[in-house]
Amino acid sequence: SEPKQRILGLSVRRFWIILIVLVVVVAGAIGGGVGGGLAARNASSSAPTRVTNTDTPTATTPSVVGGVSPAPTDGGCPGINNTVYTPLDASGKTIQIQSGGAIQWFRRYCDTNWPAGPGVRDIMKLYMPSLEDCITACAMYNAQLCERHRGGGIASGIYRAVSMVKATGEYCYLKNNTGKMDTLGKPELYSSAVLCMSDEYLIW
Ligand SMILES: *[C@@H]1O[C@H](CO)[C@@H](O)[C@H](O)[C@H]1NC(C)=O
Ligand SMILES: *[C@@H]1O[C@H](CO)[C@@H](O)[C@H](O)[C@H]1NC(C)=O
């Protein structure tokens, strides 16, 4: 008998059945893809796509934690009166007025306040937990200012003194100068410090 004709190892009948099934499946897939794509394009041209914002409003609003700051402290009056405090930066180094310049240190005074007035300006008012933190903020500011204006001769811009009000919700004041001492009848509320560094150490 004649040997059976085979295509790709399959009988002719089986080959055609498989081929037709494959064609139907592939045609269906292509038709679905094209149709779906057209439908999607029509939909996007006729109606704007709705963008769903998954952020909840609370996630974009910073939470506000209320509460009055506790009274700032100092290193311990009257013991620290007339003593020196040398502020350090975050790496534990003394804070020079400029790189290569004099180290800033401060003399602390209990029961002392220099209110703003003629010749004295409060350049900044900020909450600091202690007189010593206040002094450090002052020294860091001075160093930044002097470094930025190196050669510019702005010695008048530095903070020469700080005064601290030791009451709940009160502040540290950075001042361009000392002035007339006045504790406004409440000496126990005030501690202050003066920058001890003469101008001849400044490198301009
Ligand atoms: C702090 O020291 C200064 C200078 O020695 C002095 O005049 C002042 O009375 C002292 N104040 C206190 C509260 O001890
Ligand atoms: C501090 O500021 C006051 C007011 O602006 C000014 O009169 C005074 O000269 C300043 N003092 C220093 C030492 O810069």
C-alpha cells in the first residue's frame, strides 16, 4: 500500500485541523487587540481620563502638634555667673569666627538682660532650650556670616550678646550689642552672655 503522506510528522488531516485552529486563535487575538485599542482611543478622545488621586488630604497637611515650649534653662545660676562658656559645633569643635580666625567664647551673667533700645537691636528671637544652646546658635550664625562675607568688613553684623528669658513659652534673643542692663523688676527670669573676642582677631 502507498505510504501515508505526512506533513511535519503529522497526518495531512491532523495538520490541517491544527493549522485552522491556530489561525482562528491568532486572528481572534489580533482582532481583539485592535478593536480594544480603537475603543480605548475613542474613549480617551471623547472623554477625559479620570485621574484618581490616591493621596488623602490628611497626608498632604502636616499635623500640628500644639503646646507651649517649656521655660528655657541655663547652666545653673548663680553658679555660672561671670563664667566662660565655649560653644562647640555638632562635631565637637570650637567655633571660630572664620576658618583660621579666633575661637568664639562667651561670658555668662545671671540676673542680666539687655533689652532692645537705643544702640541695641534684637537681630533674632528663637526658642532654644537653654542659654548654652542660645550661645551656640549665636556663634554658628557669626561664623556663617563672617565666612560668607570674608573680606567684606561687616563686623557690625555679628551677634555680640544673647539674652534668655527663663519662662514658659519664652525665647533666646540674639543681639548686636549689649546696652543698658534692665531685668524689668524680675531678675530671676533673665540670663545673658557676651561674646568675648576683640575685633582685632577678626580676619577681614
Ligand atoms: C555676677 O557677677 C558679676 C561680676 O562679678 C557681679 O557684678 C554680679 O553681681 C553677679 N550677679 C549675680 C547674680 O551673682
Ligand atoms: C546695633 O543696632 C543698633 C540699631 O540698629 C545700632 O544703632 C547700633 O549701632 C548697632 N550696634 C552695633 C555694635 O552694631
